[in-house]
Amino acid sequence: MKKRILALVLAVIFAAAMTAACRSQPDDPAEPEDPDDLVIIKGEYISLSATELDLSYRDLYDEDILPLTDMPNLKFLKLQDNQISDLSPLSGLVNLETLTLEDNQISDLSPLSGLANLIYLDLGKNNITDVTPLSGLVNLQQLLLNDNQIEDVTPLSGLVNLQRLVLGANYITDIAPLSGLVNMIILNIGGNQISDLTPVSGFVDLVHLFLNNNPIDDLSPLAGLSKLEWVILGANPIDDLSPVEHVPDVWGRP
């Protein structure tokens, strides 16, 4: 009798445990309650009211970003390392403050011309030759355009709020149009064909300066830049380093 009672008790305990386990299993994913408030990008549901979105490294093509046209509240958007060439879906995202488009297939920047609230814009590692559409983005503080095919920087001359400008690895010979960007703190013009640094002489707040891989032989325009903390000089035909003797770190000395 005792064995039967014990067996019954164990059976009851086992049944209760199984019931509890079943109840603890998650339900099947439900459809969104209000699909009208969502878009789908690469199988991911995204709220139309989102203000931040990171879609980097998703192998996105032009057609994949079309739903972004319905997301006007975005302030922060990362699309780094995709296969995007057409930026038209971004043209209405006028609230954007941060936009990262590094390492795509972009050549036409005209859809960005109206994004006047942009503070940070990364367009490095694309196929850009013409930066004219950026000329009106006067709130920009950081602009990255490295590893493109840019020759003329004249359209950037009015971006007076820039504090960081990255132009490394392009085809630039003349930086005179940049001379009015006196709020500059970080400037990268390495890997170009620049020889005259005179336009930099007025950048009195400059802290970091990349000059490597250019035909620069005269550093005298840097002599008065007292806030410089480090300069990269490698692969330039420089003999006289006295204009940068006040700089704590000078990399790539001849």
C-alpha cells in the first residue's frame, strides 16, 4: 500500500512539474499589434517613430533602405559598410544630426543637401568626386571624406563650424578654400598632393594635424600654432623641423 501511495505522490509531482514547465515555455512570436507603425528592413521590424537606428554591416542595397523615407524622426542613423549607392531615401530625414555612410558605393551626394541639422557626417571610403551638395550644411562640426576621389574642396569653404575635417587619401592639391575654417581642432589632409600649408596658419585652435604622404617641404606656416599636440609628417620631403619644435609629438621625422 505504501508503495502505491508513494508512486501516486511521485506521479502527481511529476505531472505538476511538467505542467509548470509547459507554462514557462515562451509563446510563439506574435505579429506586431499595430503594423501600421512599423517598417521592415531585412526582416527586422522597426518603429516608424524611432530616433536612432544602426543598420551597419547588413549587406543592404538601395532597395533595402527605401522604408527609411517613412522615418522622419530619425536623428541618428548608421549605414556603414553596405552596398548603398542611392541616397534618395534619406533626402527627407531633416532631423538627422548624425549620419554614417562609410564604406558604401556612393558618388552622388545631392540627396543630402537639405539635411541642415547634420552635425556629424561620415562619407569615407566611397566614390565621391563632387562635394558641392554639402556646401549648405553649415551646422556640421565633424566631416569625414577620406578615401574618395575628391580634388576640389571649394564647396567646403563655408562650413565655418567644422572642428574636425578628414580629407585623407584623396586627390587634393589646394587647401586655400579651407583657410576660413578657423574653428578647426583636428585636420587630416594626409595622402594627397598638397605642398602649401599657408591656409592652415590661421587654425589657432588646431590640436591634431595629419600631413603624411604629401609633397610638403615647408612647415613654417605651423610655427604659430601653439595648441598643436601632435603632427604626423611621414613621407614628406622635409628638412627643417624648427617650425614644429614646440609640438610635443612629431611623428615621421625625416
